[in-house]
Amino acid sequence: MVTGAIAAVAPPAAAANSVSVSVDAALQLAAVPATGVGVNVPVYDANMNSAATPGLLSTAGINTVRYPGGSHSDVYHWQTGTADAGAYVAPNTGFDAFMGTVRAAGAQPIITANYGSGTPQEAAAWVRYANVTKGYGVKYWEVGNEVYGNGEYSNGSGWEYDTHSSHSATTYADNLLQYISAMKAADPSIKIGAVLTTPGYWPDGIVGPGDTMDWNHTVLSIAGSKIDFAIVHAYPTSTSPADLLTKPQAQNPNIAGTVRSLINQYAGSNAPNVGIAVTEANAQAYLDTSPNGLFAPDNYLTWLENGAFNVDWWDLRNGTDCSKVTTVEGATDYNDGGMVSSASSCEPPLNTPFPAYYGIQMISRLGSPGDTLVKAASSSSLLSAHAVRRANGDVDVMLINKDPNNDATVNLSYTGFTPSSATPTVSSYLKNARSIGTTQSGSPTSQTVPAYGITVVQMHPTNAACRVVYNKNEWSGVMVGNVTVVNNGLGQVNGWDLGFNFPGDNTVTNSWNASASQSGPSINAANVSYDATVPQGGSVQWGFRATWSRSDADPSAFWFNGASCAIG
């Protein structure tokens, strides 16, 4: 169903809105993680390990698959493939079959150990079987699903199965330490995550019976120094499609910032090593229609830009009871949270992709693991922009037009990158389309994004005798710059200097792999004894630390042994 589909033709737009997008290719937000784009597969999905699944995952660019799926995780016993509390488990969804599918897709698993009715010993046995007996190399493990939903904060009425005599945050944290000890005894190299409540979502901030602090403060105060990552789930509520499309920018940075602050507060010296995983993510409405197709990539990328190393969509196939079928923006919403159809009675054929599938697939057109997410800013709340600097020096920009009625004429500007004047390659997903199109169109500085469309613009740097890649990480008043100079056409260089001017008020305090001198805004960096030679086609790297107060804007030009260099 993925290949050979026919793209929908975008309807004529009423008008074109003008939007400015600035890309700072030097300002690094995060590396594109190898675990960033994930999805859940629940053991009640009878098609989990069908022949079509690996292709669906790999085509969408999915690199992480979470198992055994949501609240089923807290009733599922991996050794027998059975579940407590009468929960259904479909045939052929056992762990080994799952691992065969994940490997065939070129992805890696994230496993949720049973906290609700399991034991540390059962979880440790799973680790031992997976990584010692079978050699699967499963790195990421969660302890429990939404454990806080065990009734502790709702007078004993909750959705998460939990057979422990106490359902408090303290009990979970104390037991978590036992799980960590047992599981890491089986394989010390694994990474284990702790379940947190999502800041701003119920029951965040509520102090339960027997605790002196809320869930997150309690769990992290007890186990923060022992965990490898913190887990949140995020399903934003919305009053309209337009409201849903504001949520990535309105909520994700604040949630990630709060979780990071809690980690820093309680994890001690371990804090820099503790990651953030969003192991369930989706909307709560418009699930199978174009608003969710726009929300999905915007949501993933905003989480990754703000420090999450993993985001897992709920889910690949979900199903629906067909009781809430509606029409949204000219398409049928089946109220099915899956990326593809489960072929319920009201739905299209099995594995037919919904818009969120294509939106997620567009992320792989933007960048790959090992590339770098860089700063992109839009002048309009109706257009989101994300940018990636590829490992080969290319810069790609994703433009998401949230206006259902009007095209957007986007004027792009760059710092830290000089695009080639050649017509760029453009990938597009249009409103209610059934495929992604690719063509050469527009220019590096001007693109038209159709109403409710997603466009990825792929650009090469301009050719020049030399090329400078200028990267920076910044904090209040401090920045660290890393500079790579590529010798494209200067022949063998024996001794070099690189000149540039700071537009802001940077003052270099120290440098490495070069001798840097400063006069006002002007910098001259010269080789040191061990990196004087740069062959044709070779490169040299050096770095510096600087202070600033007003601005640390990127240099707009560089000269390498007097030759003007391309940037990016």
C-alpha cells in the first residue's frame, strides 16, 4: 500500500501568505539520534509479525519499536506469552517473533518489563535471555508502563494493573531499584528507564497517600542516581485542529525542560547521562486525517530538538470500534490511533497508511541518525520550520503549513551556510495525499508550501576553493565554537590561517588545534605545529571558547589563506 500510490492533487488555495524562515546552520540543537523515530506494537495486534510489517516500518523511517505495548506491558509474561486480568494476546506475537520483525526492519527494540504483575527476577531473566542467550543486544528497557495510573491518585480506580500491596510512588521507586539491580546483574550494559508523570498532565503535582512529595519528586529522589533515562507519555488534548497544531511548540519544550530540571535536581553526577524518552505520543482527536499528518513530524522533531532521544508513536496498528467515525478536512477519521489501518469494518484495507504515517516518513527525508538538528525560526505561528545539517554538509529544511486554506510563500535566509544556487530537491506531502512526491522546484531562498502541506527542501553548499563548517553550542554569556575547514581546490596547503569577523561581541578566551588572535571583532586562527598540512580534499578542525553579552551571531564570511570560502 506504500509504493505505487497516487498522490492527491492539492485543491486551489484562496491566497498565499508570505512567511520568513531563518536557518542558523551553525547553532546545534541536538544530534539526530539513532533511536529518535519510534513506534509501539502491542501484543494484541495479530498482524504484528506479518510479512508486510518490516517494510512498513523501514519505509516510514522507524528505527525503534516498543514492545509489548502500553498497559499490556504490566500484565504480560514474556516467557509464556500470556497476560493476566483476561488481557488478550494475539497468536505469533511472542518475543522471538517480534525480534525477527524488528531486525528485518533494520530497527532496534525498547522493551517494557512487567511491573504490574511481574518481578525483578522475571525482568532479569528476560534481559539474560535476550542479550546473553540469544545475543539480541536489547539496550533500552523500561520498568512498567503508566504505573501512576494504578489507582493511587483516584481512590483505587485506575487503568494500570498493579498487584503490589502499596501503589505509592515510594513503593514504585523502591521496587525500581530492585529491578535495576537484578536486570543489570544479567547485563550491565543495558539502559533502564523510570516512569514519570508528564509535567502539566494529571496526576503531576499531586501528593499520594504515604508519600511526602508528588510522583516525580519521589521517584527521582529515591532512584534518580541509578536510572539511565526518564519516561513520559504525551497525548495533548485539543479543541480544534488548529489548536492541536500549536501543541508541539506550546508544550514540548516546557515538558522537556521540567523533566531535565528534575533530573538535574536529583540524579547528582549521573544527571548528564540520564536521557528523556517519550515512549507514547499521539493526538487525542483527528487521528486518521490531515491535522494529525502535520502534527506527527512537528511533534517528533520538537521533542528531539529539546533533548528527547526517543519518541514512540502510539501505535503501528490500533484498531477502532467504528463508533466515532467523522469527517475532518475532507477525509474520514475512524478514531483509530494507528499509523496504518487495522482493517476494522469501517476502515480501508489492512495496512493502508493514514496521514500520520506519511508525516512521520517525511522526517527521514529531512535527516538521518548522525546528522545535526539546527535552529530554524518562522515568522508565522501557522508555519513550523525544522532544519538539519547533514553529515556531508548539505542543509535540509522542513516547512509545515498549518493553514488549511492558504498556501505559504516562504522566504528562506541562512547563517552558517551558503546554499548552491541550483534548484533544490523538494519532497512534499500534500493534504489528504496517499504518497510523497519529489521534484526539483523553487530556489534555496523561496519555496511555496501548499495549504496543509509539508515540504522538505534539500540543499547542497555552494562550490568554492574552500568550505567552512562553523558549529556552535551556546549558553547565557558563553559559547563553544568548532570550525572545520575543507580544502576543495587550493592544492597542498603547508601552513594556513583562517580569518573571519564576529558580527556580535564575542571575545575568544582560549582555543585548541589553532593559535587564535583577536583584534576587535576580527579573528585570525593559524595552524599549530601538528596540523599545518592540509592536502587537497582534506580538512582541518579547530575550536574555541568565547564569552558574549549582546550577541554571538555567526560570521558571514571566512578566508582561508586569503581565499574566500563557502559556508556550510
